[in-house]
Amino acid sequence: MIRLRNVTKRYRVRSGKRVILNNISLNIKKGERVGILGKNGSGKSTLVRLIGGSELPSAGVIEREMAVSWPLAFTGGFQGSLTGLDNLRFVCRIYNAPYDVALPFVEKFTDLGQYLREPVKKYSNGMRARLAFAMSMAIEFDCFLIDEVIAVGDSNFQQKCHDELFGKRSDRSMIIVSHDPGMIKEHCTRACVLDGGNLLEFPDIDAAYEHYERL
């Protein structure tokens, strides 16, 4: 279970403080897939970062009884001077995951060959995204955070990502941020809408989309 209790997030701006999330609460059960809808700037990515632990709330509590991933394909955490394999080794140490198990999976999944032994700062954006996604799959998280549609590499690699995440890990919890109604309806069990800093829950996904479209 993941529990958000009266969570508020404020950022300091030139005019003072801006409230992005206002006293929101949400429970996510094991195996549940929740879609998060909202206009640009509504706080969807902020919510994902808070749930993942990369940012702290200004007020309220977030309780995690599951291992939660970073946002899939997020490349901002790489150390550019280290090789791809060194970055993998570092992440495995943080999450107490066996490196000798993760290594062959990442080598095969990314298909980066010798580039895995080069500094990440030499990678193209696509290569970084491939490595980030593979590392996310190499760690056995209970809940995956998906910020917008996953579009890594060519169509064949995207299909491989789709099969790995939604096929082989169909029993995991997921929090999916997307503007694509097809993705939310296909992969989520329920949906919420962020509107004016408030998180609105709905009885079904169609009702959530009706409200979202009215925004």
C-alpha cells in the first residue's frame, strides 16, 4: 500500500509561494493501476516525484509499504563520468539488488554493446533512455511510476518495453501520467484528475475523462 495523507507541495516563486498540490490524499493498493490526468502545469509530474521520493512534501505524509521505482526512462540521475555499467552497479547497491543478475539483463535488453563500458556523457539521448528503462526493469519494484507515454527508441524497442512492463509485470502496481485516453483505459483500473491543486477521484475512468475534457 502507498498512502498520501493531506499532502501539500509549495514552491517559492518571485511573487511569493505557489501551491501546486493542496492537501491531497490517495491510497494505492498492491497490484492497482492508477491513471493521473490533468492539464499542463497541474502538478502531475510533481506528484510522481513526491511518490517516488525524489522530492519531499511541504506538508503531509507519504507512507510506502512497497518498493517504488523512479519515473521510467528518467535519465537525470546518471553520473556522466561513469560508464553505463558503473551506473548500474551504483543503483544495484542503493536498492540492494544483485548486480550479477541485473548485468546480463541490461546487456541484452539495451543492445548497447561496448557502449555500456563507455562514460554515459558520451551517450545520445536515446541511448540514455534505453539504459534508464532497462535499469528500471532490472530492479524488482512493486510499483512503477510512468510519467507520460513511454517512447524509447524505435518501434521495435518500444514494443519490447511495452511487453516487459505491461506483460511480464502485469501484477505490479503502477501510477501512470498520460494525456492519452487509450493508454489510461487500457492499462489502468481507475483514474484521478488534478485540478487547481486538488486531486479528484472518480468511480470509473470514463467519468474521470469527462471531467478532464471539461477542463
